[in-house]
Amino acid sequence: MPSFETLLYAVEDGVATITLNRPDKLNAFNTQMMKDLIAAFDETDGDDNVRAVIITGAGRAFCAGADLSAGGATFDYDKRSAEDNDARTRDGVQRDGGGLLTLRIFDSLKPVISACNGAAVGVGVTMQLAMDIRLASDTARYGFVFARRGINPEACSSWFLPRLVGMQTALEWCYTGRIFPAQEAAERGLVRSVHAPDDLLPAARAIAREIADNTAPVSVAITRQLLWRMAGASHPMEAHKADSRGIQARGRAADAREGVTSFLEKRPPNYPDKVSADLPDIWPHWTAPTFS
């Protein structure tokens, strides 16, 4: 089992739970947490035993945003270490760490469930936008506070947020930078449901179990990428191309035979195909943009 400096990582019955673990700092996001989270998603993608991923926070916060211990220079990338700058600089621009994380989550082959247990401000909320299903404790609070810190939205949130809640709500939340409660987040579509604190992780695990116990992992991986990638497609023909290649590849696979047979025999399925070995290439026309 891997260990991380800023995270707790555990896998139980096919469900990986990643816990942001800087509770004394309200799980504030720093470069090490970015690196640890990216590495954790590499781990979940590479482990065929992992069928779903839950992200939560230790203590009373999910993530209180960027670590502000550097004071007024917190967001001055020119003052970062030379090693960090060299690793993140493209064409003279130092890439946003929150964006590096959400782009990695976007590429995840496993479904990602957020169990937001408390304050989620700045990158604490924008990192959740790339997750698939977002649940909140009734103690959770959200804030797109960037304009109140003299910066702009990050972590690719200008792409994700309007797709989730609509342009009007996205602009209001980002213009004002105000903190708002979990109930408003649910009413406007940011989160699926609001739970009592003790019920939050059980509710997230119930969704993860529904996925892990009943679905083919390769099919879920394809489905996740179909829906996220097609969110930015210019025409439904792009979806038709990928759908058709996927159905052709999966239709002759062992999983499809097992899915139909288990249904007809009225028994739980036992899907044999593995994400690590049997994921078909249905994207020959897809080219991920580069930072330039």
C-alpha cells in the first residue's frame, strides 16, 4: 500500500479512500499535496482491485484552499523554488498546480466520488469539479474566493463549473467570492446530496459499492471518458465515432458475454476483463491539447 506525506490512502473491498491529511492546516493545498494526489490517481488507475475512488478530508475541513503560509507571495510563482518552476514551466508560463491535478482527475479510469466533510474554499472546491459525484456534509461550506484574493479562478474551473451549474450561477459565485452553505450547493447542482456528518462517508461508500458490485470495470472506464470528453465535443458525430468503436470492441469481449449470461441466469456478474489489460482504444481521433 503506498504512503503519502499529505494523504491517507486505503483500499477496502474494491473502494479506494483518499483522505486529505493536513488537519492542523485545515488540509490546505500545497505543492506536496498536488504531487501526492496526482500520484494517488496513478495508483488507483493502475490497481485493478480499485473499482471506485472516494476523496474526503481529515478533521473539520475538506480543504481550506491554498496554503497561505507564504503570505503575500503565496501566488507569486516567480518566487517558487527553481526546481519547482522548471518542472511546471511551459513556454514561459508556470502552470497552475490545481489545474495539473484536475487534468489528472479528468483522465481517471475509475469513478471519483467526493465526500466533502467541511470547508471547501478555492482549490478545495475547484478540485472537486473534476470529480464525478459530489456529496456534502451539512457542515460543508464552499467558496470560489479568487476575486477576493486578487487572482482569477484556477484548476480549469472556468471549463468545469459552468457545465455543472450553468453560467449564471458560476459567474455569481466567482464574481462575489462569497462563502455559501451545502444546501445552496445542492440546490444549484454543485452537489448531489447533503448528509449529516456521520452519514456522509456511508452514503459515498454506498454509491461506490453499487458501482463495484454490479458493473464491468472496463465499461465504467470507457463510460467515464465518453461523458467527460464529449462535454466539450463540437458535434454529436464525435460521440458516435467513439460509441461505435466502443460497442464493437466491448461486444466481442468476455465482459459482454458475462453481462448477458449473468442477467439471463439471474445471478451476480463476475466480469473477467481488466482495465489494465483490456481497455480498447476508441479514441484514434482524439488529441489532447498541449500547454502552449
